[in-house]
Amino acid sequence: MKTKKALIYVRVASPIKTDEYIKQQAKMCQEFCVKHDLEYEGCHRFVGIGDEMSLTLATVTAESKNKPDVVVVPSYARISRNKANIEKFVNTLKAAGVAVCSATETTSL
């Protein structure tokens, strides 16, 4: 069976809590990948508030020639605080055959 490729997305809203908090989020996602036999190829780290950035990242990932099988996030709230925008993010990736998983939540979107 082919090993699935994962891409990790981590985000913080404030530049004040960047480095350590992003490292914690990335570590949590890396541990999730190891536990679920996902080969993680990279980690997109970004700072800022803005649902547009999340949606842009989803679109870029979905259209990439080397797209992952799975995008792993620390929690769905790291995508957006707005449920409609989380659904847009997930649906954009799903339409391209890319799953979205939360490292801390068992709920599947």
C-alpha cells in the first residue's frame, strides 16, 4: 500500500506568540502523521488573521502538481473561526482529492 503524503498547516493570529506556539502546533501535527503512517513533506507556517489566506492556501494546494493526499491541521479553528470558511477550505481540498485532518479533533469534515 502506498504511503500517503501529508502537508501540515499551522497558523497563529498574533506575531507575539509565533515561534514557540507554531513549533508546538507543528510537533502535534508531526506526531499525528507518525501515528497514522503519513509521510509529511512540509509545513506551511503563517501568522495573521484572515480567512482569505487559508482559502488561498487551500486553492494553491489543490492546484499543485505535487499535491499531498492529506492536509493536517492542529485543529479546525486554526483554519478559521468561521465555520463557513472552514467548510470552504475543506471542500476546496476535497474536490481536488485532498483530505483534511485535525490532529486534535476526531470529528471529520
